[in-house]
Amino acid sequence: DADGLHRVLSGQTKYRFVLDHLRQLAPGGRVLEWGCSRGYLTAASILAGRPVLGVDVSADAIAAARAAFGDHFASVDSPRIDAGAPYDAIYHVGLIGCVPDPVGLTHRLLTLLKPGGRLFFNAPNRDALFRLNQLWFDSAPAPELITLFPGGFFQRRFGQVTRVVETILVTSPQESTIKSVTRWFGPAWRAPVAHPMQSDRPHRWVQPKPPAAWAAFEAMLSKLATITRLRIGRWPEEYGYFVEMTR
């Protein structure tokens, strides 16, 4: 059900970003998805009749994707990747912060594009992260996160070798208001601290939380912003750093 799948995936901005770019491809354009997991986003291209290859580091994910959608998937070290090049489009979602060498990976993917081909992805925006009780702060177990990117990072690193377009999405009025007030008056920001996973027992992820009184104040402020459409500041979304590179 191509239409049903599109409706489900479009509910999240990061997937809608990919689908909008894929719709711009010429019929028959070759696609590579890096970090395909179980293949649901790859399936949108399969249903559209595009030649597509999804790759992932997880053998279990690749096996599940093949079982559900056919032989359109391979491991990240498969010779099928280079054999399928050059690609018209390469994308990944929620991945670039979780690889050991994000700059090296980006260079590699650019070499797999045909002239005029596009690489597009989203990245975690460091400029959006500052307050307690926020994902990846203080207690994220390795290798849950490796790199946070400030706005402009990819333009500075790759702007001399490829055309780079960056889009920074702004969060909701409620979230922007809460972040602005928290920055001025709330609990102090603390730098992230890595907590190594223990080999002898499961890792427990305990996120730090602001004091109960402050959490109640945030809830009240969010309700007020919703009713009055109040917006204080314009904070970027945590995962709303979108990048498009054209070879």
C-alpha cells in the first residue's frame, strides 16, 4: 500500500524530507539508503519502482528487511554497494551522529554519486540542546551518540567540494518559549558525560530531570503558550538539521 506507507512515514519530518526529495528523481533513478534498518523507508522506493539498495550494519535487520520486502538489502561491506554505483540519490536518517567517522562516511557516499546526484540526510543539532531532561544529555550509553553538529558544520566542511544546502527547522512556539525561559532562569546546563556500558550487567539509562517545581512550571508555560500562541525565541528542532549535497 504505497499511499498508506507514505501517510505513515510523512508523519515524521525526517522521513517526509526524504520522501519529498525522492519524488524529484527522474523515473528509474538509482537510490542507496545507508542505515536502512528493517527497510520501511526503503520500501517506499521499492513500491515506486525505483532501483534501490538498502544497507545496514545489523545482520538481523537486513534479514528482516529481505523477508518483508525482497532482495533489495545488503550489509555495509557488500560488493553490491560499489557495483550499483553511481547513484542518483543517497540518503540516511538519524544516522550521521552515530558513526565513528561522520566526515569520512560523507566523503565516501559522495564518491558513490553520479555527477549531479544528491546526498541528503538529517543531523542532530547541537545548537538545540542545552537543558536537563533532554535526550542524550548526561547519561546516553556509548555508542548511542558520538557527534552533535553545530549549524553550518557541513557547509564549512564540504562547501568547497560540493554544493551544500542546509535547512534548520524551528521548533514549536511552546518548545521555543520553554527553552528561552529555561535558558534565562532554569536549571543550569551541564556538559554531556559518557557512561560506558557494563559488560557484566545491562546498562541502565537514567536521564537527569529538573526539579519537580520547575517541571510543573514548564508544563504551565507550555499550556499558556498553546492558548495564547505565545512564542519567545526561535529555537531549532533537536533533529531538524537537514543537509542536501549535490555532486
